Amino acid sequence: MTAVPVTPHAPSHRSTFVTVVAWLVIGLSGLATLGALLSVVVLATTPVATVNAVVNDVARDTAVTNLLPAPYRFMLYHARLVAFIKLVWWAAVLAASIGVLQRREWGRRAFVVFLAIEIVLVVVGLFMGQSIAISLATKIASSSPSGQVPPGMGSGIALAGLLEVAIVALLVWLLYMFGSARVREEFASMPRAA
């Protein structure tokens, strides 16, 4: 009878890059999950009439709500649903980042999907936010005696746009890195759990 040789797993290489990103995302998504859980609890324990009264007070201020795109108005009227979706989103990101830290392939794939979705959300948020800010600036300028926006408002809008572009660039870079052959190889070399 011949024995089948057993080859031990080669020691896996754990890059500092993946570890640092995983811990950062665990920290951020952990805090976001706790914040979303707090929102869900507060909204669940607050009477519906109270929440509706607050929403109606905000909605009565047509100067603000008329500037909001339809998705933001929907979110205004469905606060409980939005809070629950945020809780599920951040809990899923937290789970994926723990999977990344443990070098699980499912964690890397989920993390890549979350990065792609977050890129789309930030780009959409950038355009909607800039649209709201420019509409607000136009409204202020039209009601101002000088016909100008307050000093610093234009540079604030530009700075906010630049910050969001930098965030998108960082997310695209992370998406590229976690899709690279080097990182994929690191996750593939991990022994599978029995």
C-alpha cells in the first residue's frame, strides 16, 4: 500500500496593504453600523405621529424641499426604510471587511462589489449635491441686492466637489488594487476552512 504524500500548505503571504485596509474599513463600518443601529432604534421607538410631524414641518419649507431631487424627497418621507437599509448596508460591509481581514475569497469579492456600488453612489451624490448647491446659490444670488452669492460659497462648492472627486479616486484605486492579480493570489493561497 502506497501512502499519498501530503504537502503542507505553503506559508501564505499576508500583505500589510490588505491588513491595513481591512482594519480601517472594519473600524469605519463598525462605527457606521452602530450609528445606523441607533437610528433604527430611535425611529422604531419614536411614535409614527411624531416622525410624520417632523417630516411635515421640514416639507413645509418649500424653499428647501423644492431644491431637493426626487430621491432625496423620497428619503425624507421614508426615514425608517432608509435607516434600515443603511443598517443592512453597513453590517454587510463590516462582514465583508472581516472576511477580507481573514483573507476569505468571498470577503474580497463582496468588498469589490461594495466598492463598485459605493463609487456609483458617491458619483451620483456628487452630481446631486452640486446641483442642489448651485440651485441654492442661484436662488440666493437672485434675492440678493447685489445679485451675487455670499463670499466663499463658490469656493465651498468647488472644494466639496474636489473632495468627492478625491474620494472617488481613492475608491477606484482600492477597486483596482483588490481586483489585481497580486491581491487575488494572496486570497487564493489561503487554506480553505473545513
